[in-house]
Amino acid sequence: MAARLVANRYGKQTVRLVTVDRGADRHELKDLTVDVAFSGDYESAHREGDNRRVYPTDSMKNSVYALARRQGVGEIEELALTLARHFVACEGAPDSVEVRIAERRWSRIEAGGRAHPHAFVAGGAERRTVRVEAGAGGAAERVESGIEDLLVLKTTGSAFAGFPRDAFTTLAETDDRILATSIEASWTYGGAASWGACWARARDLLLESFAEHESRSVQHTLYAMGERLLAELPEIEEIRLRLPNRHHLRVDLAPLGLDNPDRIFVATDEPYGLIEGTLRRG
Amino acid sequence: MAARLVANRYGKQTVRLVTVDRGADRHELKDLTVDVAFSGDYESAHREGDNRRVYPTDSMKNSVYALARRQGVGEIEELALTLARHFVACEGAPDSVEVRIAERRWSRIEAGGRAHPHAFVAGGAERRTVRVEAGAGGAAERVESGIEDLLVLKTTGSAFAGFPRDAFTTLAETDDRILATSIEASWTYGGAASWGACWARARDLLLESFAEHESRSVQHTLYAMGERLLAELPEIEEIRLRLPNRHHLRVDLAPLGLDNPDRIFVATDEPYGLIEGTLRRG
Amino acid sequence: MAARLVANRYGKQTVRLVTVDRGADRHELKDLTVDVAFSGDYESAHREGDNRRVYPTDSMKNSVYALARRQGVGEIEELALTLARHFVACEGAPDSVEVRIAERRWSRIEAGGRAHPHAFVAGGAERRTVRVEAGAGGAAERVESGIEDLLVLKTTGSAFAGFPRDAFTTLAETDDRILATSIEASWTYGGAASWGACWARARDLLLESFAEHESRSVQHTLYAMGERLLAELPEIEEIRLRLPNRHHLRVDLAPLGLDNPDRIFVATDEPYGLIEGTLRRG
Amino acid sequence: MAARLVANRYGKQTVRLVTVDRGADRHELKDLTVDVAFSGDYESAHREGDNRRVYPTDSMKNSVYALARRQGVGEIEELALTLARHFVACEGAPDSVEVRIAERRWSRIEAGGRAHPHAFVAGGAERRTVRVEAGAGGAAERVESGIEDLLVLKTTGSAFAGFPRDAFTTLAETDDRILATSIEASWTYGGAASWGACWARARDLLLESFAEHESRSVQHTLYAMGERLLAELPEIEEIRLRLPNRHHLRVDLAPLGLDNPDRIFVATDEPYGLIEGTLRRG
């Protein structure tokens, strides 16, 4: 036989889900996007088109809606665990499942001097995220919480110097530049944690450590951010960070007869640096 | 000759500009995107390739940087006016010029119990905007301020009923639905105004009136929002609103054996309704 | 009363429609996105929330599907006219309606030495477009056909020199540069035309004239393209062109010890020039 | 010490590169986007901000331009290998490097009955891709060629039935549906290959096998596509396929008084199925 199936995975992506908890006094809103992926022995499905174990991705979508209704959402870690545990036990159950949820955050509109009970304005681009992996029979559960698209910028306190040079190096050393990035961070826990409180504290620490660090490079800042989270959040075992370097270039105004002592910059989208690192406790 | 040039316009789009005002105690940050368009008699440029009056779009870009440096940015209305007045007097001056600026907003990071002096986190998707039109010799100046991508959602207080029905109507009447939109608003002034304060107040009023209105349709809410701004901001002459109706559909869970008393919705991107209207004082 | 409604418009955007004409031998495929907008006297809807004339945007969507089924699609100009004429006569009929359709093009997959009867591969990013405006009682019908996102690039035959200079001009004159743009063109007809053949010929002429023109500026090329269409397509009355100048910058390799006689360029997305013009016959 | 750095990687993303080979008779055009990533022992850079081994990402970008000029581009596999071999030997050389290149394809414009020597029109959304990994000293070189965003659709010859059902299953079985996907495929070679010819043949085979297969599921088609490539291209060792299921839903026109025997469909973007699989020879 010429071909072997050595890996496979399938599921449903971007199931959009908005839930309203309609309390007497005020409504609570959740705005979620859910991805589900099954892995397992789907050899005969691939080879022969035998669908007897191929649980439809449409049913995955329905399951998201049904379980969100039946159990409620709670923290996204809770919904992801509920879904993962449900799927590893469903018809044509996979060997393992991955559930991802991204939450967009909304704030209450301030109106008439108070937070409105049922009207909301979207928060920033950032999203709270979770990824849960689970195996059949409850094996190998893993929760990875995180944040994406948290845009930050500092106008000083960032340097880049002392790097190696060769014939293709034209970059000048600098002891003061703009540092801007879109933080993507995710972390795993030693066990169950107070999901919401832990996430909020992690977000604060990411922002604080970014702001306060005297940066010699993006790598240097990445490490400081990760170290700070591990130091202050004992629930966290490991943290992964991904920091694009969104270059802000000082505009050379000399040809226009003007100086530019770090006042006018052009923000660029491409190319961009990309710095990734993972830190583990211990 | 077979062809006449009956309209023309040219310019530079998406000039990205980040400025830092480096005070002793703290830095101020502006994050702008500028568009410039010239209109005028460019007949010979089109017909014969005579570029003697075609001021380069590259010079438009340089002018944005140079004038931001020389005059400072201030409120975006001020920068747009400075640019427009400069361009109508430049080499190969156009008959009229349009300058658009969109400002992305950043907040200071909270660190150690205080607002950080030089580290920032991006605000929401919303952008503050301005469009200035100006003619040669200072003629016909027009300032239109606005806001874009201000996402709002209310979980109740919105109905849609009493509409006409025909053979192609399947929509059910509803006295309670989610209303979600991405507000785009722009307004013109009777004269010079306190740009920043006026914009902040307009934003608050848009949010408040969206939150508090008992909506019978998006049109109904659009009118209430516009009327409120005209009533409370005497500086404003006319307001234009553009409200996409971002449909949130109640998921029918009955086939899954569950009820859904307005708890679980699916957010959809397309198709979407689009409601536009302009209100004028008097 | 403080506020007057001076303009208004509403409708449905991005109705996605794929139709299959299932012939015995082979299938025909159309892939369309439809926008509908109504204008008229909707004063009481805005002021009082009186929806008696507000034909639902959901019914607009249904009408697109129903009429595509009942009448067939044909050329997109035909479907747009069918829809526009239907809407100006519907319940709560507007004073005028605008229907836009964008068609994505698919080609048959070549398999086994022949064009496959029912399998397709997407064409380029370009879309064929139409915009129809119609008034009540068949008044003021206007058909504007066009093309969008037709990306073209020429590696020589383009110059830009002889332009005015001032203190903010740093651009060098060039007699040979890359010219790249994403053509957006639309044209109106003197009367009914052979829509499909006319569109195909217009596309060919846009490409040919772009390729063959000795360009002194984007404006110069824009005019040549428009003039060519008016000269060779007598059905066309007026043509509007919108040509972003997608700058390709020669990379300065001298600091790296290499020459670069127009071999290596960096493609940039922003900022970009934007050149617009309209030509009319006669 | 609380934190260990357990993984890290950094580099430059989206270096845009357009090259022109200026032959006497005609020009050849390449349009590439290059990503570079270094991995290695950058512990002291992270911990202490010691940049002595941190080769700047700006120099990576310069290296792309310089080597494209010095060596020429050739097939993208060749450029990626040149770059990877250069980087593992550069200052502060990493333990391993990954180079990715995506090529956008352009066709010559047909003008005056011939292919134009220096004017081009963009091909479809599809991109030709390559990923090269290389270790220090020439170790562990790996070439993975591929294609992305190849959009295909078949109007018949696709079924989905016989799948497991549970309380959350509402999907109807079907023996005839639209199947649409955006093919992402990548494959590794047993050794050096005729890169360009092999890629073109792989593309043809992907299209043909998609078109001709009697599909019982996306998995079934994925396997048929992979098996076909392994059978007909002996150079290929392993192939990875990623097939989003872009659902086209038959519109229910019964409430509008019309039948719909698979004529009118709505194309949806989300949610979507996602099917991934890897096949290996032997």
C-alpha cells in the first residue's frame, strides 16, 4: 500500500456565541468564539468514506449552544472543560479533543452617572483565551489560559545595542527607542485555579512589567514579563509569550530643514520582528 | 476629441504618524493616520503627461511630517486645518483639498497605583476622526468631526414590529431583541468649537442615547441619537449617522430538547442591515 | 422643533448568493454578493418609530433569493435590474432604490484534458460589478457596470518627472519605475448593451491600455485607459477610474556593498497614492 | 532561581521582495514574502539583556535583499536554501533557522495578440510556498514545498451520510451537496527535486483529484488527494493537507412559495469545518 495516514484532526471553527444572563436588576453578557477539534482513529473514514465514527462538525456546533444553555458559561475555562469532557464521551468519541475559546470583553455604558444595566460598549481589541485538551476517559486534561492582541507601547525605557554586526548590518545602536507590541501570552496551571481572578492579575502584571522594565531588547522584556508572572502567580507552571516588534521609525526630517529629537515617528506594519519564548517554573 | 475629463482627484492615503510630546514629567502620545486629496485643473497632466502642476504625493506625505513637527499636532481638527491651509497655498496649488485624520486612542498603563508617565495600552477599536475641506484662498473651509467603529450592544430595550409584509416576508415581529451596531457618526460645526471637549461630549451622548432609548427600529434609535446631539451641543449644525445592524439571532434550541428564553444568540457578520441618516438643526 | 431629517437610506448588505444551473452535460456557477439600499420618505419611522412603511431588510434578502430562483440570474446587470424594478414596486415602496452586485469569477478545472463539467477553481481577486439605481414608476434607471481589484504591474514604461518641487520635496525624478495598481473602473451606458460581451471587452482594453501606454504619471495612464474604452466601446457614455499607486521602492543596496540596477524592490502597502478621474464622451 | 527559559525563537516576518530579471526581450517578475526565524541558546540575551549574539532582525531583512541580488532568486526553494545556509553561518549564528517564502503569481497581460514582455496581471489568491529548516553546519536540512489559498468548488459529486447521531444532531444526511474548500497543502521530498516542475504537477493533481473524486466526506477527499500525489510524484515523501469546509447551504424557499432543487445556495464564512491530515509513503 502506497499511503499511510500518519496524522489527522477535524472539527468546527469560529462558532460564534453570545449569551445573556438576564438577572432582575441587570444583564450579564458573554461574547465568545469557540473552536473544536477531534483527533483519533479515523482511518476508515479517510480510506473508505466510512462515516460511522465521524461525528458531524454541525453537531459539535449544536453541542456548544446546547451545553452553554444547559450548564451556563461561567468562566471560559469552565465552559471549555465542560465541552471537552462532553466530546470525549460522545458518539464516535475521539481519542482526544481540543477546545479553544476566545472572549471579547464588553464594558457597561456609563449613562446618567451609573453603569447601565443592559447596554454595553466593546472593550479593546484584546481577547481572553483558553485552550483545553482532553483525552478519552478524562485522561491528560490540560488548561492553557491566555490573552491575545493586547497592544502596548512605551515611548522611552527601551534600548537595543551591543548586537553583532556583519556586512549586511546597517541598523544603528540606540539607547532610546519606542517599543510597541501586541502581547500574546498563554500559561498553564499546576491544578485548578481561580480562573477569573488569576487572569485579571496576569493581565495587570503583563502591563506593569512591560511598563516598568528597562528594556535592552524585546527578548529581555519578554523574559522580565514571564519571570514576573511566575514569581507572583504561584498557580502558573509555564508561560509562553509571543511579542511582535511593531517598529516605529524616527522620521528623518533633516532633508526638510527640521530636527527631530524623537518627536515624529512612522508606525510600520511590515516587516516586523517576532520574538517568542517560553518560561517554566523551577 | 472623443473624451472629456469631467472630474479628478489625487492624493496620498494612510500616512501613519505617531508623535511624542516629551514633557519633563510625562510623555503625551498621538497615533494618527492621515489622508490628503487634491482637486483642481489637472487637464494637461491627464492628457499630455505634463506634470508641472502635479505636486507629488510623496511631498504631501513629507508635508504631514514636517508640519506636525513645526506646528505640533494639538487636536486633530487643528492639524487638519493647518495641513489644508498649507496645501491650498503650495506649489501647483489645487483648487481644493481634503484632509482626513483618524486618531487611535491610547490610555496610560496603570502600574504601581498610578498612571504610567510613558507606557500606554491601546483603547478600543474606535477612532476619532476629522475631515477638513478647504478651497484656494481660504475659501469654503469645512470641518467635520466624528467617530468610527464605536461598537455597542444592548440586550433589551429594542423592538421591531408593525412593518409591512409581502410574499417574501418571513421575519417575525419582536418586542425584545438584541441591538448591536458599530457607530459611525460625523458632524459639522457652525463655527470654531472647543474641539476636544465637544468630541468627548458627543461620544458620551451617543453612548447614553443608544443605551437609554426605547428602540422601535434602528432608524428610530438613529434619530434619537442625532436629536440628542443637536439638542445638547449647540456648536453642531448637522450630524450624519451610519449604523450597521449587526444581527444577533436567537438560537432555536427546541430541536436539541432545550428552551431558549433569549439566553443564547449567534452573532452574524453577514448579511447585515445598514441604516444611514442625516439630521440638521432647525 | 430642533432636528430635521435631511437624508436617509437603509438596506441590506452582503447578501451572499451562489447559484447552480444544472444542465444535463454541465453545470454553470454564479457567485454573487448583493447590496440593496432604499431611499424615500421615512420621516415617521425615524421620529416616531412608525414602521408601517419600513420594508424589512430581511425581506430584501429573501427577495434576492426568490427572484434569483424565479427569474434566474443571467448577467448581473439583468439580475440587478430585476431586483431594482421589483423593489420600487414592493410594500412600503421607496422613492428610489440602489442595487449593487459583485461577482466573483470561477474557471473550470482542467482534468483529464478537458474542462470539468462541475468542478471549478477560483479566478483572481478581481470582481465584476454592477450598480443599478431606479426610481419609483421606472424613473431614472441607471446601470453602472465595472470591475474591482484587477491587480496589474509593469516593470518598465513608466516615468514620473517634471513635477513641482518645494522645501518638502525629496522625491527624485525618474524615467523608469515599476507601476503597480489595483484597477477599479466603472462605466455607464447610453442604453441597453450586450452586458457580458461589453464587460469582457472593457476588461481586455483596460489591461491592454495599461500594458502599452508610455506612462508619464498615473494620471496620464488613467486618461489613456479611459480614452481607449470610450473610443472602442461606443455603448459607454462615461467611465470612472480609481487607481491606487502601489509603490514599489528600489532597495538601496549600496550600504551592503552591492549595486541595484532596478532588480530588487520592496512592495509597500502604505502610504499609497490614489488617483481618481472620470471621462465622458464628447 | 524561579524561571527557566525552555524555548525561544526570534526573527523577521513579512519581508516583501519583488525582483525583476531584465532580459533583453522580456522581463521576469517574482513577488515574494519572506519570513526568517532563529532558534538557539539566547539565554543571556533574555536574562541579562546581553545582545552580543542577537543578530538584528533588521540585518535578516537586509540579508534577504542582498542575497536575492547576489545569487538571484531562481525557484523559491533555491532562495530559501541559500538564505538558510547563509544564516546558520552568520554572526551569532543560531542552532537552527527556519525560512519561509510565499510567492504570489503573476501572468503576462495579453495585448495585441501576444503575451506582453513587461506587463503583468495578478493570478488568483493562491500562493506557492516553501519552508526550509536548517541546522548549524548544514545539519538537518528539510524542504517543505506547498500551496495555499487554492479555492475550489464542485457542485455535485459530494455526499455526507452514515454518520453517528445523538441528541444534538440535527444535520440531514445528503447524497449531493456543494463541496467548497481553500486547499492548503505542503509536502516534503526524499531528496533534491525539480522544484518548479514538481510544484506545477502537484497543483494539477490536487485540482484533478478534487474534481474527479466521488466524495463521501472531506476526509475521504483529503485522503484521495494525498494518495494521488504520493502515487504520481515519487519525489514526495509525505504530504500534509488542510481543508476548511466552506459550507454552502441550500436556501429553503418553501416559505416564499418556491421550490429549490439545489439551485440557490448561501455561502457562509463561519462557522466552518476544518479537516487536516498527513499521509506518508509506504
